[in-house]
Amino acid sequence: MPAIYTRPGTQADVAAIMGIIADARAFLKAQGINQWQGTYPDVAAVQADIAAGTNRLLLVDGVVAGTASLLTGPDPFYARIDGAGWWPSVGYMMIHRFAVSATIRGQHLSRFFMSNLLSEAHARGARDVRIDTHAQNKIMQAVITGDGFTYRGIVYLDEPVPERNAYQLLMD
């Protein structure tokens, strides 16, 4: 059985992270989803996440196989939400820029990675975690809802297709 774990990203991981983002970009394009089809997320965003200590990696047998950012709110893009709206909370964390390598696609390691991110958020005192994804990204929506998140409405980003389905998980 392979060793599977998470750890913070480092500047030495930037090339591997960008490779995973390229895999995700190609996968989304092949599905006709206009998410990440520009330059975002780019090297500057990845380096900023690493410098801020928010990047997390999924490793499978020592090879970087997933990337995400675990950030503390508030997120200015989450201030406006159309739909049911956010459940009230004192503070929250967000998961952004979540992607896995094509080499592990179909192995259900996205859910493992998400579970680890949620465990870390909980250990850091967060009881409210939020995430968003493109309305057509059904695979990511399955990962999100499969880990207990509830759809809360639409938020708006600065990308070519700014509308994103927003989800929230309240933990005990």
C-alpha cells in the first residue's frame, strides 16, 4: 500500500504544483468547463500561498499528487452570495485552488485530501469551512458534497466566468 499523506508546500514544490494545475486545466477544458482556462492560478498565486503558509500538498509515495490552499476568512468574494446564503458563524476557513494530478484521477484520493484539509481546519479551531467551484464541475461538486458540504448559493469571482457554486460545512 502506498504512503499517502499531506504536508505544506514549499518553494521547491512550485514546478510540481504547476504541473498539477496544468493537468486540472486540461481536464476541465476536455469537459468543456471554462474554469481555470486563463492564466489563473499562476505561479505568482502558488508562490504567494506557499509564502503565506496556506498551500497544502497531497503526496502519494513521496510524489506530489494534489494541491490546495487552506485559508482563513474573510474572503471578499464571499461577501455577496445569492441564494440561501451562508449560515452564520464567528469565523471561517476556505479551501481554494484544489486540484489533483491526472496520475491519481479515479482513485478517490480527492476525498482523502479533502478530509485531511478539513481535519487540519478543525484542529486549528475552524468550525465553518467554505469552498466554491464552477457550476459545470460536477466531479468537484461530488467531492465537496461527498465530504459533507451543503450548497449555499452563488458567489462571484474575477474570472472569465465569475459565478461559482458556493458550499459550506459546519463542524462540531
